[in-house]
Amino acid sequence: MDNKSNYLEKLKKTLEGGSSKDALLGLMDETVGFFRDLRSKLESNDPKDQENAFEETMEIKKMLESKIQSLCEMTGMSFDQLAALSKNLNQMTPEERQSVETAQAKLQEIQK
């Protein structure tokens, strides 16, 4: 199994639930590497690399959309309501708040 397939399988399992905090943080580190690789492929002059990057991006998009839809159905909330709830750090325990802040820092690293 190549690194891309391995990463996507880990992401799928994580989205299905039951992962530990350490496993999630490890996946965030892998996500940074995965998205750097995607960016490199997208910036490549090789159409095959660009096509692969697009396919990988669409696969992740489908996984995330499915999970978001499932969360909306489970909670009875809309996407906007869930997003607003996730931004309200005052409702979280200090440990949850720290996890969110760590995830936000990792996401900012991905955006660079």
C-alpha cells in the first residue's frame, strides 16, 4: 500500500470514530505532508500528476462531506449550526480547547 492509500485509509478510519487524541494529532501531521504533496502535484507541469492530485482531493472531499452529513443527521443541526458550535471554545473543557487550538495551528501550517 503506498503512502497516499495508507493516509486515506487512516483518514477514513479516523472519520468513522474511535481514534485517540494522539492518533488524531498524528493524522494531522500526516495531513500536512499529504497536502504539501498535493500542492506539489498541482503545481507540476505533468498533467498526470495534476489529475492524480485532483482525484485525491475529490476522494477526501467525498469522505468529509459524508461525515459532515452524518454529523448533521445525528445532531439534528445544520452545517452552519455545527460550525458555530465548533467555534465556541467556552463550551469546551480545557483539554478539548487545547485540542482544537492544536488542530487550528496544524491547519494554519497546511495553508502556508
